[in-house]
Amino acid sequence: MRHIEVILCAIILSGTAVLLLTLWNEIPYFAKNGVKLAPYQHLETSGQLPIELGNSSTVVFMGDSNTGGSQRHDGSPFPDLIGRQLVDVTIVNMGRGGDTAKDGLRRWAAIGRADICFINFGTNDAAPRRWLGDRSPVSIAIYMQSLEQHVHHCSALGAKSVIVAPLPGGSRAIARRLEPYRTAARQVAIELETYFVDPSMAFDEVSDLAPLTEDALHLNQEGHELLASWIVTHVLTHVIRAS
């Protein structure tokens, strides 16, 4: 009987340890005025960058709240900031909060012209808050199929596609849940021979202590500004030709 009691105590203690570890991994990397990104590894870029923009180019951004701007964010999202830096370029921001990659497909009906399309989904597909949120994850297969359809819509307009990985997130648990979607996004780009970029590269020169998100998922204004500057510097190049 004593032996059974010892085993039961061991099971209880083990279960408690697992629960505490699970809760610990959910805790965001809080910093002053925000949340830091969790440790991450860059995913390798695909395609020859930068992409050249000609006169009067139209750049379309498809994505979720990190593209369109979140309700928590009072500033300008990165596509709008890019528009302020590029002369004679039309920016069409079709980002909508809460969208999965499949949700975003319906927005192509409103696009009549594009030269480059940035496709930035995955955070909502991964449902990275899991039991702390109210979403269920979309399967990797459906996520990849949806990204493929985005690229096909873009190609039908005669435009180039840039698939953007979802951000790593601001806790160990969130980063772990997002990682399969990040790698899947790159896989789609490789298979379709289109461009792929990892936005985490925009933050290489920022202090590890810098808060770049508001709530472990949504970029703050500094994060948007850094991402916009990185895209303008490393992903796009604007060549104004004489008429």
C-alpha cells in the first residue's frame, strides 16, 4: 500500500511540473511598454532580391491585422509606411484583422491591378494562443493550399508574388506553434518558384530587450517602422525611368 502511495505522489508531482512548465512557456516576454519577440531563427530568403519597381507600380498587400493594422495599434501599419517612402508607387493594403489565408482569398475580387503582391498570413491560421484564445488551428495542408491560391490570383494579374512568413511571436509557446506555418510558407514559395521573405530579419539590429509587439502577436509602431524600412531597403527597389 505504501508503494502505491509513493507512485501516486510521483504522478501528481510529475503532472504538476508539466502544468507549471506549460504555463511558463505561455508567459510572454514582457518588456517595458510591450512584449519582445521570442528567440527565433531566420528562414532563408527565396528569389533574387531586391525586386525592381517601375514607374507608377502598384503593390498589393494581402494579410491579417499585422498587415492591415490591429485595433490595439494607433499608428500606421507597415504597408502604409512603405507608401510614404516610395515615390510614384500605389500601395493597396488589403490586410484585415482576424483573417486566415483562406479568408483572405475573397479579397482578390476587389483587386484590378498589381505589379507585386505581398502575401502575409499564418498568425490566425496557427491559432497560437490555443486554449488561451478562441480559435482552432487551420491544418498545414489547407494553409499551404490557400497560399498557393493567393499566388495564382496574383499571377493572373501578371504580378510577382512575395510570400511573407508569419512573425515568430512573443512567447515560447506561441513561437513553437507558429514555426510549422513559417516553414510551410517558405515551402510553398520554393515549390511555386516565387519570392519568400522572413520579416524577423528586419529586427536584427535591434536590442534583444526591445519590445516589438503590443501583445506577443501584433507589431507595435516601432516594429511596423522597422519592417517597412527593411522592405524598402532589402526587398524592393524603385527605379524611376524617364518617360
